[in-house]
Amino acid sequence: MNLIEQQETPLFAALRKYMDENTISFHVPGHKGGRGIPEFQEFVGKSILAIDVTAGILEMDTVCNPLGVIREAEQLAAQAFGADSAHFLVNGTTAGIQAMILAVANPGDEIILPRNAHRSAVGGLILSGARPIYIEPVIDDYMGIAMGITPESVRKALVEHPNAKAVFVINPTYYGVASDLKEIVKIAHSFDKPVIVDEAHGAHFGFSPNLPLSAMEAGADMSAASVHKLIGSMTQSSILLVKSDLIDDRKVKAAMNLTQTTSPSYPLMASLDVARKQMAINGKAMLDKTIKLCETARKKLNRIDGIYVMGRDVEGSEGCYAYDQTKLAINVRELGLSGFEMEKMLRYGYHIAVELSDLYNVLAVGAIGDNEESLDALVKAVDDIAKNHSRKNVVKITCDLPESQELVVSPRFAFYSEKREVLLEDAKGEISAEMLMAYPPGIPIICPGERITDHVIEYAKALNQEGCHLQGTEDPQAKVIKVLADKNAEEYYRKMVRVV
């Protein structure tokens, strides 16, 4: 990486120059530098609205076919992240995940992916028409969460499905668990299969040797990384990285242009430009400081009676090759609390907002914007709550995570089929036409095309009883779910697949 070049921010510099020139705007957006929305401008400031411009301005380039400052900024990003090419995303990492799937799979093709993949991957299956071959992640029974996948499970899937077009990996999971990605890549490449990576929670990995390997360092072919989540850019800004002899970057770009807006947010892209510079120049020092703060907080939290915070102690166990120390997954089951209850106590009793809660845990995400004061406040709040809840060693919720469901028809077939509505509690045996998930983390309990089981229904009830807001169904309360209307849909789909 050329650190002198990494000092440059071509897109951000162009926007600042445009603002300083006091250009008279006769282009969109209609607020015209903020003058058209004075109340909002007064709150957020003039500069952010002054650089909220359009791709129609000559020197501002276009994200669909970048040839100027956006291209320069993306080339610097590729260099910083260790890729051959980089593409700015303003539709979040969701857009990148879907573009990756569209770039490697045609309708009817198979893709190998873990069952705990994010809902955006299911969306990519629907858009592409690909059929998922799910790998079971390892389950940590005490934490009640899905961990990583093993290299052995990937090899087995490739042997059983030699026509699969790609292997999809999460690096890391929402909770910070990283699989042995380098070995998985080695196995997949031995079968001439590309590895595409959901790196929504791992954009920071390549900037400190004290963190798990990034997708690019591990030799993966593509990754979509949420720069906004952990290394400073604005929400919704992400990056798609490509480094591969197995994938044509032009096809990746074509796939992106199917789903990404033609009116990108320049403030979002400018924040990517600046965040990249900051990581390239100061990333190691900033991340090592963050890791130190989080490790100190983890030690303090683990001294609290009834609290367990997962860390590097799980490295080397099945399903966890490496662990992201910036994650604080705080298990509260021995306090007789659910994670949902703990989240509410922290939010309304201490004004602390965590990233997510589940049946047993709350997840606090440490990042470069944290400091000793913020982490001490979290530790103190958890300590206060624990003191008011005697250690009961009682598991309040006994319903385990559902295992993979039977995939009866492809997600795309289910999405476009005729549907009918049934009560979720009466849906046993039906083929789902919708996703059902807790969000965050956005991991489906049931996906389109899968058969609904008693276990799915029981788990959804358990989540509801604990105050979790289920999502994915058209019914906002998730009491009703859409299923395939045609009882012969399964038979028709099998005939269709045989013809293909």
C-alpha cells in the first residue's frame, strides 16, 4: 500500500471544491444546497447539504460507470483493502451481497452457503434464481447462537454438489465468530469454485494483525464489507471488493448496476473516501486501541456474578477459528433474564443502546468511536443490573434454535408462486412463501421455499413471548404467514427442475 497516495481523498476533495466555488445550482436535489429545507439545514449544518449533489455534474463522475473522481477513490480503496478492484455501495452491504450472488449464479444454479446467512443472501437467491445448498453452522448451546462453519462441512458439500457455482461464507458472524476462511478458500479453489464473503461485520479486519484475517487476506474472490458499521463511514455506505481469476469484474459491475441506485448519495461516498484514508494511515493504531478497551471491558464484565462475555476463549473450538475482540456478546441467562429484557433495562434505565438482543444475550459493538468512558458506563450498568438480579442459574427459555428446514422449492419459485395466508401456529407442513426472522441480526428462521415445522413455530412463539419483534412477513405482527397456495406446487417444481 502506497501511504503517500492513501493521503488523497479525490471524491471528497472534489465535493469540497464544488462547495467552495459557490456554484449556482440548476440541478437536483431540489433543496439547492439546503436553502429549500431551512429547518433541517439549521440542525445538520450547511456543509452536509452543500455536498449533497447529483451525478449530473460533470466533475462529480457517476457510480454506474465511474471514470473520474469516483474511479480514483475506488482504486485507492482497492489498494487499501488489498483487492484488485473496489466498488462503492450506497445501498448498504445488502446490495453487494446480492450483486455477488447475481455475478456467480444463473437461474437453477446451486450456491453453497451457511444456514445463518443474512436475509440479503436469501434476497440474492430470489433475484438470481439460484438454489441454496445449506451448510449447518455449529451451534453454541450455552450462548444459544450459530457459530461458524467448518472446512470439513464445506468439502462435504462440494463433493455432494460438484455443480455448485460458489461457496458463500460469513466473516465474521454478527457475534464476531470467524470460520477458518483461509482453509475454506483453499478447499473451494481446489474444486475451481470461487468464494464470496459477507463481510458486513469484518470491514476492519485487514487493518490490524490482532484481528481475524480479512476475506482478501484469506484469498477469497469477492467480499462485501460494511465500512459504516465499524470503520467510520456513514450508515448505508459499504464496499464490494474483487480479487479473483475465477470472476469477471465486469460481470460484477453489471450485476451491481441492476440493483444499485443511479442517484447515489455523495455524502455517503465521500465518507467512504475519508474512512478509507483514515484506516490506511491510522487504522492499526485506532483498532488496537479499540481492542484494548474492549478486552479491558470484557475482563471486568466477566468478573460480574451471573455474566459471561464470549471472547478469545472460544477460539479453536468447533465453529470458531478466530474471534473479533471488538465484539462484546454479553450472556445474561444466569440472571434469569432474557437478552430482550436486558436490552430494555440498559436502554431505558441507563440510556445505553446495544446492537442487538436475543433470547440469552445482548451484543455491544466496540468501534473506533468508543472510549474508556463509554465502555466503563456499559460495565457499570451491567453490574448494577446484575446486583439487582440474584444469580439463579436458571435458563428461562428452553426452546433451541431451529435446525435447517427442508428446502422443497427454490426461494425464487416460492416468491413468485400463488400464495394464501395461514396463521403461523397452524402452518405446520406448509411451504413458506415468506421469510421469518428476528431483526437484528436478520438471520431467517424460515426461508421462502422451506417447509414449516413444529420447531419453527415453537421458536417463533418463544421469541414473541420474550418481546422480540419478528420481521419478514407482510403481516407486521408475524401472526400470519403466506404459504404456497397450490398443493401440487412441489410436484410441479420437481418436474420443472428435471426439465432444466
